[in-house]
Amino acid sequence: MNASIALITMLFSGAKQIHIEPSVVIYSSAYSISTVVIMGFDDISELTSETSIGTVKIRILNLENGLLMLFSEKDQYRLGISAVAIPPGQGRSEPTSTALFTMGLDTSLVRTIAERIASWTNNTCMVVSGLHQLNRDVTMELLSILRDHLVA
């Protein structure tokens, strides 16, 4: 299977674990129907950068209809302040965004990141930030790093 994204629906009869490719494993129980979306590693990129608040990890998932970006100061990613932005178009000269589940300065900063990325890539962008110390300076540092990575 060479496609980046494949949809597999199978009926398993007692198999506990089936290997489709070296990087893909499907788990199942007896007589269950499983649907699995497989994403190749070429659709995922990881960045690590030293910022004024320490090391920040960024995972970028290039989806069919946009980008999903995860930010973390720790080894694992976690849910946090989230924002979704759509690029400019149809009578709008600037991107449009909304935040999920929160409000305040952190929300505005995460929305700004999502809007800039949507504008640069002309794609919908969702940002999930697990950064505890996000401020304007860190936002500008992250935007500089991302611009170099996405626009170059």
C-alpha cells in the first residue's frame, strides 16, 4: 500500500493484531469491524526550536484540507488553547479565525499564529497550543520559525 492516506474497512475473525506495513498495525477483537485511516510519515513534520521560554516542539500534520499544528514545551503533546483560521478570500482581505474553549490574551496569540499560517499557506489551519508561557515575544519567535519552514 503506497498511498499516503488509505481507508481500510475489514471484518476480522479472531485476529488480535494484523501488520499491513512496517509502520501500520491494526488491532481488533473477534468479529469486529475496524475502520482505520493510515497517514504516511511524509505528511507529518516535527520541529524543535530554542526560544526565550526554552525548547518548543512543533508537530505539523499536513492534511488533505488544511494543516494541524501542535505546540508543546514537554516531551508529549497535549490538548490546550485551540484556534482555527481560514485564509483570506471571497471579499475578505485577512484570514478569519475562532478560538475554542477559552478566552484572554493566550487565545488572541494562538489565533494570530493560526491566521498567519492560513495566510502564508492559503490553507485552513488549526493550532493546538500546550505552551504554558505563551506571550507576544514567544509568538513572534514561533512565527519566525514557522515562516522559515512553511514559506521557504
